[in-house]
Amino acid sequence: MEHKVGIIMNGVTGRMGTNQHLMRSIAEIIKQGGVKLDNGDTIMPDPVLVGRNEAKLKALSKRSGVAKYTTDLDSVMNDDEYSVYFDAQTTGRRAEAVKQAVKAGKHIYCEKPVAVDTATALELHEICKEAGVKNGVVQDKLWLPGLRKLQRLIENGFFGEILSVRGEFGYWVFEGQSIPAQRPSWNYRKEDDGGIIVDMLCHWRYVLDNIFGKVKAVSCLGATHIKERVDEQGKPYKCTADDAAYATFELEGGVIAQFNSSWTVRVRRDDLLTVQVDGTKGSAVAGLRECYIQHYGNTPKPVWNPDIAQPIEFFEGWSKVPEQEPMDNAFKVQWELFLKHIVTDSPFPWDMMEGAKGVQLAEKGLESWEQRAWLDIPEL
């Protein structure tokens, strides 16, 4: 049996909506013949693309092979053929559209941050709960191959007692004067809900909570290093949002985590994101796809001596974790799990409440910066 699931995909003309959610997830699921269930049934997504620019939608329809598109959100909200509403709009537009979708009886799946503040995020959680609609929030980094390998190492006891986690994320985003920027200009305007703290601390919350331990407290310092950039129309604008964040987190169990997030850094590391985990029995460094490990028995014994050339080749003491299981696109994996949740009621713990926790940590990060203080993270 084929289970057709109609999906309203709103905001997919943006960078993430197009690349990760449409082209590399839904279009690929359709191309592979749907999501296969254990009983032999298949789930087939039936999307309609929604946006404000008809020309962009038409071009995206042709590129993706998804025939249906519209600029009339109300018309598809009121169409019973579509049981799921997906939102990849800018953050400030999300809450009202989700409320409209819940009122129309749609199940909800949306990008993070789910809202501009914790109170609104919790409100969305409550209205979904009261309406009895299934809901989920994108938490893609949990299915990155590099982080999946880290999770396997933890499950197998590789690290012993985990002591600390160090994350380095980011790259140089061009200002737009001579070389076009590779991120949208709203990211750098606070009045448009931009800023790297709001963007990335939502990610670090679910990564830390799910892999290493619940976040208990945060100390965060933000910065706006680049003061002026050029927008998509070639016009200079003042940057009012933070473009770098330097955060330390205290986790349950005593683990200390540090994450530097920056759009003003040049990369000299294995990947755009690297996460180093140090434990009593071993260490690992994971990128987006690869993971390297060093066991206690392979740990060198350096001695500080700045007067001679370093005799130890530190990179040579690390081993690459082999490919032990197939790993698909992280966004696609979570989409498939959500579709299974819709059709079979299989567990899907990454709901609106989990999304609200991400917004909460971002808010506390901004408060910590403003107060120049450590702040506890209360239970929601």
C-alpha cells in the first residue's frame, strides 16, 4: 500500500529550503520511490511549493520536478489533500503561519529557531498539543555522519569518562563589496531576527542535550566584528546583529563544552564544523562526515620546549573511524523519520518543546552577553 502525504512547503525558495529540504530531501525521497516501511508499505510525499515570488517558484518547480506551486498560502491551508505544513521562512514569519496551520488541522514540521523568543516557542508547543497535531523541529546535526560516529563511540565506551567538548564552527562570509556574500543579508540585521547566537545556539542545545548531557548553564560573549556589509541589491547596510559567539556550557555530569561560532573566521581545521571530545580513555575529533580518534595507548607524551622544533607529528597519532554503516543526508534522514511518525505513529522526540529549548538557550546566551555573567538554564 502507498500512503500519500500532502506537504505544504512554505519558504522553500530560500537557501536552506531549496537545497536541504526540497532538493536533497523531499525530491530525493520521491526519486527513490518513497519511504519504505517494514510491512512493505510505502510513504510517498506529495508536496506543493509555497512562496511570495511566483517566478522563483516556477523555476524551482522545474528544477525539482515538483509540479505544484502557489503564492496563495490560504488556498492550500484549506485543502484537505495536504495534512502537513512545513515552514522554512525567516524566523519572524514562522509563528503566525504555524498557528494558522494548526488551526487548519495540519501536522507541523518546521525549521529552527521555531520562534523569536521562548514564550512564543512554548505557545506553539501548547497549541500543537491542545490541537492534537503531530509536530517536529529540524535538528539535522544529530544525523551528520561525523556526529553519528561520535555517538557510536560514546555508546561503545570509547572515551571512558567524558571531560570536555570543544566545537569550532564557521567560515569567512564575504562582505559583498567585491566578492558576493554566501549568506543572506538578513542574517546580519538584528531587526530582521538575524545574529549567529540566535542561529547557532539552537543547534548546540540539541547537539549537547542529545549526545553529551543536558545544558545546565551558559556563559556567552557575542561580537559584531564586521560593521558594514553589502546586500543582495548591492546596497551597503549597517550590521546590527552579532556575527560571532564565544560560548561555554556546563552540562549535567560535569562535562564542560566550549563552542566558538563565527562568520568572520578563516578555516584551518578539518571541516567547517569540528567537535573534539576528550575523555579519560581517549579523544575524538569529528567533522561533518569524518571522525578521527586517539586512544589512551596512542597518546604521545609531549614536553614543553619552545627552543627546539616540535619533534612530535601530532596528527599522525590519530586514526580515521571506518565507514561501518550507510549514512544519508542528515535532513533527509529526519524527514523520513517524521513521515514515518505521521503515518505509523512511530516515536519522534524532536518536537516543538525541543525547539523551544533551543530558543531558550539562545535567549540566555544573549542575556549572558548583556550581563557579562553565567546564567543557569531552568527546566521549561
